[in-house]
Amino acid sequence: MVLPIFALFAPFALHAQQTPTLPPLLDTMTVELQRAMGSLGKQGADDKAKQAPPYFLSYSVADADSVAIRAQYGALVDSSQNHERVVDVQVRVGDPKLDNTHGTHRGSAVNTVALPVSDDRKAIARSLWLATNSGYGTALDNYLRVKTEAEVRAKEEDTSGDFSEEKPQISVSTPAPAPVVDKAAWEDRVRSLSKIFRAYPDVYQNIVMLTAQSETDYFTSSEGSRLASPHQSARLIVFAVSRADDGMDLFRAQTFEAKTVDGLPAQPELEAAFKELGKSLEELRKAPLTEPFNGPAILSGRAAAVFFHEVLGHRLEGQRQRGDEEGQTFTKEVNKPVLPSFLSVADDPTVTTFGSTWLSGSYNYDDEGQKAKRVELIQDGVLKTFLMSRLPIASFSNSNGHGRGQTGRVPNGRQGNLIVTSTKAVPETELRKMLLEEAKKQGKPYGLYFEDISSGFAVTTRNSPQAFQVIPLVVYRVYVDGRPDELVRGVSIVGTPLAAMKRILATGDKSEVFNGECGAESGSIPVSAVAPAMLLTEIETQKQQQGTERPPILPNPSVTAAVATPVAAGKGL
Amino acid sequence: MPNFIQAASLSLAALVLAVAPLASRAEQTRADAQKDPVLNAMLTELDRNQGQLQLKGFEKPFFIQYRLEDIDDYQTKADFGAGTGEERRRQRVVRVTVRVGDYKVDSSTARGDGSIQLASLDNDPLALRASLWQATDQAYKAALAAYSRKQAALKQVQTPPQADDFSQEKPVILLEKTVELEPRPVDWSKLVAGASGLYRTDSALAEVEHTVQYATAGFHARAVNTYLVNSEGTIVRKGQTAYDESFAVGTQAADGMHLDRSYASNGSALADLDSQEAFNKHAASLVASLAELRKAPLVEEEYHGPVLLSADAAADTIHELVAPAVAATRPELGTEARTKGAFASSLHARVLPDFLDITDDPALKTWKDKNLAGAYAVDDEGVPAQTVKLAVDGRLESYLIGREPVRDFPRSNGHARAALTGPAQPTIGVLRVSAKGGLSDADLNAKLLAMAKDRGLKNVYYVETLGPELTPRLLYRVGADGKRELVRGATLDDLDQRALRSGILAAGQDPYVANYDGAIPETVLAPALLLEDVTIRRANEKNDKLPFYPPPD
């Protein structure tokens, strides 16, 4: 066919960048995409019969190779590997000012199919054709609805367009190598880590999981972007569950991340951490129930990181500043102080480590093919910008490389590596003194110390915006009269957490990293947050609602000394 | 009549077969079972719970059952000539059922009660026992809550239940050898890739290559070993393997109507599958048939009259209409009904013509050298499978039942089977439809044409294959001269239990063997059926738009 040849040359003429040789998959994707752009909207006997052509088309392929090893109760329950290639086809019809993704129709723009794992051009092209055909039909349908809705609806508050103008990106890197995992060795390690909980019989359930993933993301678009971008990650997760005698559910979770499994901590370090978790749950079981409290508190660095991710980070996502359903907490606060002036918050996907700790939220190109950028969100307490995808908002019309989402979803502005820094940092011993002073000042017998808190993203992934909640897991009372710190359980934070953030008095001088999975409308993505410990003048807490289940009736089999005498059983036929 | 005698002696042989395997084995004991590390862990934890599990102030369980499924699963798929990946997964899942109350009234509900946990792949006794411990604890607490709800519900109705909640059965100890997936003689990924690419690699299919919209092939192999112990003393270890190779292809006719063809070759051993050549040949013929289907005219708007179902189509019809109806489960609380479903009140009534018999015979393992997927020895409640004469001379004489009794059927006949991790429910095993005075294919066709002539019909119909929900896939209009013409876009109406009861005029001789490799493997053996009055009409489904642009070369 003549058309594709012309289409092939056009984009390259637009910019001087030298185009590298495309790997076969990316090349096939590109050829087929250009054929689609050249053919769609051109079929039809006359102008009346012709459909509106797409103004934008992109193919995004995730070629992922993964290994998973999982143990429970001290033995293996799963050891598997998987290699798959999946393509997200995104079709836009209309124009950047108003297209088929407008408002509630955003999710309809992407459809996903499996692709061959080999570079069979004919099979790949056929699958892409089928998916594009289907996606185009959906896009036309949704665009029609968008136009109708625009006519009948009152004027929207934010009249920004639906798609920002951006430069195409070209970058072809070597594909990520398949994960190298010594299966037998790691099965043994995961097994024995899970066995550690046998020494803590009240931890009645535990899951230990190792995952190693190598993914290469291929991206091609009708604007001329051509990307091949590798990413590797390995993660060890432990999740341990217990229950107090009064029915309260208790859990602890911890994750360890690295680029490959070789980067994960050595076995003795992991064993020590797991033993700590087991001990901690046993202690929590015996800990007294908390009482309602309103007073000063310290969040550990890890707790502060989770807190900032959940309470601040999500509210700075670009698309949340626009749309009828959104809270829009910060929409009108640009260039206004939103935090104490000694605090700054940046999101930087371009760094891969913090000190010696690997960061989960790193990437080179986001899921819309935009280059990752370090973004100064809050400078000296003043809100400067948001996390932007290609969805423009009233105050910002361009992406800053934070358009992220899991396979099958249209990307939204999301976090990467959220980094909180402070110019009012004191050693933690000093911070503790300040807590006690503040408690005395307020006439409280104690202040609280939040050592660990959880959110929707630690090990479970939640896709609903209720992930703004944080669940305190390990909390201590720090007494003014000098008696030892006392562990309490059942603490739940009340009131607007945002208000609490404005009451940060000072921070510690050492930052801690929290790595995990983040869930929101565009799905589950890996992220991190980095923060120092923080002293808050006021936080309000209450007792959390108790579970209704009793703990297990019989003791854990691992504590039964002798085998129970067998009940007389029938002998069969 | 020769056919009748043949059928009877075959049944007798089958009955003998059903008893033989269990009697010929040396009596197995609990001590034998304890040599198996999985069974040993299950028995240890069962004993502990049976002896000690009790919530203070509440009753102990009167029945506990553990069922562990060890699943080894391999799958590979391909589209358009290239593989989209393969996966091998090994997993163990335990399902625990606890009953509180007694055999007359217990905590069981209609949903099927059970707590599920992943279990250790290692034969680590403490880990296995921990999964069972957790599941038993959850199941017991759920049973206590369900029992008090049931007692409250019983007080709300005037009509008491007409059967006990749980049947009394003799405990069974049966230890079969474990099964494994056969080693791969071929690269299955390559095979399915090849089959899915025939539309473009087979030169004979060049005409249709451009019109094919999807072409997909898959191979699936699964070995499941089931371990079952209960507090009555039953101990069962049994295994089953299933292999399945499938192909599907589709396009649209010029008017937008979707045209789909699919085919599967399956069995319990690799040898049961079609050879590679046979499978590819069949797949190619399916692709080629798309060309015929595209050219085929639309079926007439509406037709009422004689329809001949091929044995293949008849088997699907029986599977759809009769199989669910012969399973007996507990009826709604407070009603006089015997059971649920289409045959709920049909005991001793005629449900088929008097020249048809239906038997469910799980002991029948092969039919003319073909392995039958639905054959098994012991069901998933630990009850040996019985051969059940369901319909004699067209009258319903029995139901397939598990340990949930219904009026007049207080005992299980070993037909309660479960999908993986699911509750056991009465299901067919090997359902055989046999005809007295069955006609040859030629005679059936002659009869069909004779009916056309008698009723002054321009044409009658022949159904060769059906798809899901009894949608015709290959339907032929048969002219008065016997000439067959393929038509498309039809749906069958009035093909229901009434049509089976009073509309079957004749049946064929040789049954078609239909193996269903679904959640629970089943087999239906059925001859061709000639029905007097079936409605065929246009499906009139919404015709999607044809592709917006042509496929790549």
C-alpha cells in the first residue's frame, strides 16, 4: 500500500532527533499504527458515510516476565513464573479541546488485549488491528455521547481541554533481562522465613511472598513517540495477622525492595525483622485499649512517609483538581501556604535510591510516553504545582511526566517518589523532648508516638479513593512523668488529617523510606515516600471499631505437644 | 428385539463393572492411609478438632469433612499463528465443611457450606494442619450461626421438611494411586500456534484469510488428586486427569452477523486427543466453513415443523435440558415440593417417549475405545458411584442424588461431585440415552422427508452442530428432494422438556460420545433424534458494524 510509506516519513521530518533502529515489536507496532491512522475515517462511499478519524492513537505494550514464590504457615503454597505481553490501545476522536475521554468517559478510551510473546509480525499486527478496530468503535460511540452531554449540560467550572500538547519522545533502550532467580534457594528462604512465625503461635496467619519482575514498556504514538523502556523490581512482602481476645483484628506488614532479588537483604537481616514483627503482634495482643485523645504526637519517619502519601500526595494529583466528583482541596491554593514554611515536598521519579535504599516509584518515561521529571510540589510550605498527566487543568496546561496507571487503565496524574524535606530538623532525642514539653504545656499526661501506620497500599491494593485513610498499627504513649513508653492498641485518627499537617512543629533529622503499591482510579502502581519523623502539636484519636470474630478456638497446631488421641474411626467397606 | 437385548446385556456388564473394582481390592485400612503424609496430616487435625473443637456454651460439630485438592495445571494459548504465553501452576486448596445439629436437622444451607484455604505444597504436617485448623475454625463458627438461623426459619413455616438434612452412609476407605500430568511429547505452544495460524499458512484457505476476524487455539492439561477424610471414618484418595485442545474462529457476514465456529478434542489421557494432523484438518475445515457460512442465505423468518438433530446436536440438547433436571437437591423450606428443577414433580411420570431409556453409569469408562470423561468410582462426598436407571420406557424412575436427601430418596447414590474448591452437588457422570428400535441414519432421513411430504412442507431442517445455549452452528435446510443447503442466523424455539416428552418421533442407533470438559467432567451418549414440531426462526440479533478498516495483509 502506498499510504503507509508517506506516513512513515512525515513524523521524522518534524524534528531533528536521530531515530534509532526500532526493535521488531516496536517496529511492527509503529507500522500497524500508521496504517490504522491512514485508514480510519477514510472508508465510506461519501463524506456523509465517513466516520470521524482519530486525532490520536497510541499503542503501549507491557512485556513482563515475573516470578512469584509464596509461603504460608512455614511451607510453600505457590512457586510460579509467567511471561506475557499486553497492549493498551488508546484512541482519541474529536480534538484536544473536547474528545471522547471527557469527564466520566475517560476510562473508555483504552482497551487491552494479549499479544504474542514472540516477534511474529503477522500475528502481532492482526491482534493490534482487532483491538484498534474495537477501540475506535468505542471511541466514536463515547465521543457522540460527550458531544450530546456538552450540549445539554450547564457550563463546567474547569473549561480546560482534554489533551495537552506535548513533544514526541524517542528513546530506545535495551530490553530488561529476564529475572534471574535461583528457585530452589529462594523457595527455601521464603519457606524458612514463614516458619519463623511458628515461634509466635498467636500469629495465626502469615503470608510471605517474593516477587521478581522484569518489564519492558514499548510505546508508539501517532505524534511520533517511539519508546522502549526497561524496568526491573524485586520485592519481599510479609503480612502477619493476629487477633486480640476481645476480637480486635491486628496485623503488621513489611516490604523489602530492590532492583533484583540479589539486592534484597541477606537472610539474617530478614529473619531479625520477621522476629520483630512476630514479637510486636504478641505484644499488641496484650496491650491495653487506647482512650480518646487530643494532644501532641510524633510520627516516625516511616509513619510520616505513609501519612504524607495518603493525606497529601493523593490530593495533589492533577485530575483531582477538576471534575464534579472531586474534593478539590488544593485547587485554588496555588501559590498559597499549605504547610509550615520549613517543609518542602517534591516528587522525583528520576532518582532510583535514597541513600542505600532502593525506591519503588522510579521510572524514565511515564505511561503516556512523557519523560519523567522532578516536580517541586510544595516549596517552603507554598503550593507550586500538581502531579500532571496529559489532562490539562485550569492552573496548568501541560504534563510533568506523572501520567501513570496500571495496564488497562487511562493514566492519571500519580505519585512516583514523594520526598518530604525540612529546614527545621532536630535530632530525634530532641524531638522527643519537645513532645514532652508540648504535652506538659497542654496539660496532657502523655503524648503519642506513631511508630508504624498502614494505608490502603502496604500489601493489599485498593482502587478506591478511600485509600486516604490511614490505620495506625503501632502506637505508644510517651509519659510526661518519665515512666516507660506504653504500647496501646485500637488507635484511629479522627478529624481532617490535613488540619493535623498544618500543626507540624518540627521534624527529625533522619529520613525513612516507605515503598509499596498505590491504588487509585488508574489502578495499582509502585510508589515510594520519603520523610523524616514529625512532631505535631495536635492530633485527635479515638478507639477503633472492634472486629466481631473471636480468635481461633483451638490452639495453633504448632503448639500442640503431643498428637491428640485418634477418635475410633470406621474401618471402611 | 436385538437392540434391546444388546442394550440390556451392556447395562448388566456395566453394573458388574461398577462393583468389581471395589470388591477386588484388598481391604484398605486407616493405617494404610496414614502412610500417606497428606492423609496423615489431615487425619491428625481431623481427630484433634473432632475431639476438642467446641465453643463454650455451644454444641460440638456432629460432622467434619476435609477435602484437599492438589492441582497441577498447564495452559497455553495462541492467536493468529503465534503463542500468547504458557503457564504451569501447582496449587493445593483445602475445603472444610462442618455441620452442627444432627442428621435430621443440621446447619447446612442451600448455598453449599465450606471454608477454603490455600494449603502447603510441601508435605509439611504442621503447615497442612495450620490451613485445616484455620478453615475448620471458620467453618465451625459459620455453622453455629447458620444453625440458629435455620432453627428460626423452621419456626416460620407450617410444612416441615420432608426429608432429613443429611443422609446416613457407610464410611469408605479407598486409596487410589495419585495421578500426574503425562510428560510432554510435543511442544504444545508450537502446536496451538500452528493451529491458530492455519487461516494464513494453509494455501487452501486463501479465500477466507482476509475475512477471519479471530483465530485462536489453546491447550489445557490438568491433573487433580483429591484427598477426602471425614469424621465418620471415610478416607478417599483419588485422581483425575483431563486434557483439552480447542480451536475457535470467527468472522462477520456481509450484513454484519457474527459467524462463529469452535471445536475441542478432549479426554482423560493424551492419547484421547486427536492426532496433530486430525486436529489441524478439523481446524482447517472450520475456517473453510466460514466461507460457506458467509455465502449461506439467511434462514427463513419462521418455521414450525419436523427437525432432525444429529447425534452430536442431540447430545448437547440432552446435556442442556435433561442433565440438570435429573439432579435432586433440597427444595425450598416450607414447600411440599420433592426437589427443584424441571422434573421436580415428575417421578413416575413420562418425561420422554416410551422407546427411550436414560441411565447414568459412572462405571462406564470407555465406549468403542473412546475414554469417557465423566467416569469415576467415588464421588466428592466419599460415596461410591452407583449406576442409576433414571428413565425406563420414558418414565422418570429415579434422580441423581448426593448426601442431601429428598422425599423418598433417603440415601446418596454417589453422584455428588464438585468443581475445584466448590461444594459437591448432584451431577451427571456418564449419561446414556438409548433407543429401542433405533433407526439408521438413512432411515431417519427418509422418515424426515416422508414427514415433509405428508405435511406438504417445502422444506424441513437438519441440525448438525449446536453452540452454547443450543444456538445452531451448522443448520441445513432440507428440500423435498433431500438436498441440503446451509443457512445462517437461526435460533431454535420450543426445544424444551415438552418437546422431549411428546415431540420425539424416532431416534438413531449409534450414540455420539460427547465429553464435556467443564468445571466437572461429564459425558453424554445420545443417538440422533427426530422431532415433530420445533420452531426455527431468525435470531434477529443486533448486527455489529463490519470492521472500520481492513486487516493487515
